[in-house]
Amino acid sequence: MLRGEAHNLGHSFLSLMNYLKYGYCLNYLCAISRIEKTNAMEIDFLKCSLNPGCFNLRELINSVYSYGQTFNNRLIELGINQIEIKSVKMKVKFDNKIKRITKSHKFYSNILSEVSIKLKNGKNMIILFA
């Protein structure tokens, strides 16, 4: 169950369902990575933080907070004790040399991402996305 929720969190956060004030979350992330010449970032959904700091835009922080709250609500619905979860993080790697176009939406890089959940009992789950 927890693997499925991590999978859904990762896909929905980077999907075209996550529209912010001026565009899609994924477009924000790709544009910042290109401008700042960084090829990786990390999101901590429990601490509501994005690293490196160049990704700390109000719209992105609000989105991370919202998705973190939705994730916590799903855990409650599934009867999973939130106290047992140590961290919920997503790592995103950008390849800014390649442009990818999907229908009418242009993304400025290919991405590879993973969501990792660490439990307080020492177990780790990592779900990879392309």
C-alpha cells in the first residue's frame, strides 16, 4: 500500500495535473534547473522544503505542502500510522541538453525521479520514475 501511495505522489506531483500560478510545476522545475544550471534537486514532503535553494519559490513550496498534506491524509485513510514514517523525499535529475515535447506542452529537459520513504524501523522504499 505504501509503495502505491509513494508512486502516486511522485507521478501526480510531476504531472500535468499540478498547475501552479503561471504554469505546470514540471515547467517551473525544468526552467529553474536550466537557468540555474543545476541538474538535480530534492523535495522533502514532510519538512516542506526544496533543495537547492534556487527552487524555493512560493508556488512550489505551496505545492509541496499541498501534496504532503494529501499524502498524509491518504495514509490516515489507509490506516497507516504517520508516526512510523521518518521521511518522504523525491529526487529529480534533469538532462537539460534534451528537449521533450508532449502535445502542446514543452518541457525543457528529460527528467528522472525517485520517491523514497524511510520508516523509523530502518526500512527504506525507493520508487523510480522516468
